[in-house]
Amino acid sequence: MPQQTSPLAGLPMRLFVRLELGEGLAIGPGKANLLQGIRETGSIAAAARRMGMSYKRAWLLVEGLNAAFKAPLVTATRGGPGAGGARLTAEGEAVLAAYRALQRDATRAAEPHARMIARLAHLAPARS
């Protein structure tokens, strides 16, 4: 899943946005990527594997997200190979869309400030 990048003097700019609301709710790139992975794969386990994360860690993150919102963001059904699965609820789709919009807007807003910082910095070319 792509990071939010923007060309900046030939270098990519990466901005990591983490939104914290109160004590029990934080969402950042990792949780958003997990939600996106669940949407794309239909599986918590497959989304976790794509991210190099254990299934247990992914499941705990999903449980935490579901508990932090008025309605669950992910529904899962049990099953073994070929059975079961997971999907985003309407609320999960809405939260993911809002977070991705926040990332885009924050990146756009940060670009002029990043250009100023880049002008004052010793920058090395990005490694591929």
C-alpha cells in the first residue's frame, strides 16, 4: 500500500499522519493499511501477511478499532481454509475514506513547508 509521497526537488516527501481522538482512539498509516488490506483481500490473515504482521497482532488491532467506534469497522466470520473471511462495514469504509482524505490534504498542506525545510537541509538522494 503506497505511502503518501510528493515530488520535492527530485526527492519524495513522506508525511506520516496519526490522528488521536481522546484516550482510546488512534488511527495512523498502519491501521489504515490494515483496513485497506482487509478490504482488498477479504481476510484479516491475508492483510496481516501482506504487511509482515502476525495474525494475532492484526486481530488485536481490528478488535481495538471495532471497540473504539460506535459501530464495528470490520466484520469477520470464522472458518478454516476456504471458509470464513472479513470485510469492512459501511462505517469501516467511511473511516478509511476519511483517513485517506486526511492524508492527501495533510500532504498537500505540508508541501510548501517541506520545500522550505529542504532548501535549508543537506539532502541526499533517496535510496531505491
